[in-house]
Amino acid sequence: MIAMELDNNAHSVFLLYYHLVLVIKYRRKVFDENISERAKEIFEYISPNYNITLQEWNYDVDYVHILFKAHPKSEISKFINAYKSASSRLLKKEFPEIRRKLWEEYFWSQSFCLLTTGEAPIEVIKKYIQSQGEKL
């Protein structure tokens, strides 16, 4: 079995990974390398306030994929809203050409995709839980 590196605080241990996908409103083609890099910097600037740590970042012209670690007390929906608001405002200000590509002033789609992830597949965890209490 592979040993996992768990996070901890005074009263608990945890390992909370999330996969977040954010899409540009109406799938407008906005991202390039410079804009993606700046969006990533904004993420890294805001995330410590929510006990969130960026693990992986990638983009295409109309969306970003983000893998991050969180803390049990992280308010993830508040973080996502704060990030979307700040990044939208700053990116439109710093890259004025973005405004020409957007519909009205909307940058991010209102919806997003957020998935929990982990070291083990769900089926492995289910079998582990089902096996608890069994004599070996």
C-alpha cells in the first residue's frame, strides 16, 4: 500500500483535493498564456486566505482546470466566488483586449464544476469501508 502524506491541525488529519473547472461566459475564447499565468497568480494570491493551496493549473482558450488542496474549514464556495470576482475585475483591467471578446461585461460563467478527488478510486474506498469489522 502506498503511504499518503496527510495534512493535519490540532484536532484532525485530512487530505482534501478538489478539481475545479471554470468556464468563460458563453465559451468566449479569452485565454492565452499571459492571461492564464495572471489568472493563476491571482488564484495563488487569494487562496491562502481560505486555507487553499494550488496543486496544478492548466487552461484552454475558454476554460481553466485547477487542482487544489483545502482544509476542512475552507469555505470553498466563498473562495470560488471571491476568486471569480477578483480575477474578472483584474483581468479585464490589466488586459483591455479581453473586453472585446466578452458578451457585455461577463467574464466567468455563473456555473462551475467542482469534483472531489483523492488517492484511491471510489470502489477501493467502498470495499475498505465494507470490510471494516471483518476478521482477517
